[in-house]
Amino acid sequence: MLNKIVLTMASLRLTSGTIEICAALLMLRLNQIDKALVVNSSLALVGPFILIATTTIGLIGMTDKLSFGKLAWVAAGVVCLLIGIMKK
């Protein structure tokens, strides 16, 4: 039997991958650079959301196994990742 939290995390990642594949197919169908850039830019919204959601669900599932100090380190790491992703 699969753990519900792991199943939810995997489902989010599968959804994200499906969106990426659909976006690639849409770019091929549109066959125009400007429209492909619009599709690609819209994916920039999906990626960080999936990252935050998956990490949050995983952390909620591990709250009973992690001390507050370790949870703070994980949260700091996620913040660093988001800063690195968002800043250019």
C-alpha cells in the first residue's frame, strides 16, 4: 500500500510533467517563436508552485520525525532555492 503523502507528491510531479509535455506539443503546433516564448514563460509559474507544494506536503508528512531545528534548516534551504530560481 502506498503512503498517501508520497502518492500526493508523485501525483503533483506527474501533473507537472504532463503540463510540460503539453506545453512542448503546443509550441510545436504553434510553430512561431513569439508564441512559443509565451507558452514557455507561462511554465515559469507552474514550476515554482509545484516545487513549493511538493516540498510542503513532504515536510508536513515528516513533522513528527524532524526536530524544529532540522525543519528550520530545510525551510532555509527551500528559501535559498526559491531566491536562486526567482532572481536573475
